[in-house]
Amino acid sequence: MTVASPARTERRAAGAHRLVCRNCGAAEDAGRAAEHDPCLEPATGTRFRIEAAEVTFRGLCPACRPPADVD
């Protein structure tokens, strides 16, 4: 699987989730399903100071999906 990783600085809202096309690399912000993201905190006992957490959904954008599969 090829994963596109654009090397550019983007201005996004804190905690914004991303949608990324695994074929062409198109990316956009995604709405959040809940106010709180319970899975974004690591298990206790880590020695890391967490500064940020991200959620990236990868799949195919409408332009890269087969015509029969587009909503």
C-alpha cells in the first residue's frame, strides 16, 4: 500500500481529523463524530510527554474510486 505524505505545512483546527486518499494523496479535514476523542490518550506509564494526537482516515477519494462505487 502506498501512502501519500504531503510535505507541506497546513493550517488546521486543533484536533481535526483528516481524510487522505491512498491513491492520489488528496486530503481534507473530516468532521468529528464526538466531542471527546477517548482513544487519543496512551496507556498510563509512558514516559513521553504527549504534545499532539492525530486521526487519519485513509481510503479512496471520489475521483479515484470506481464509477460504480461513487456515492
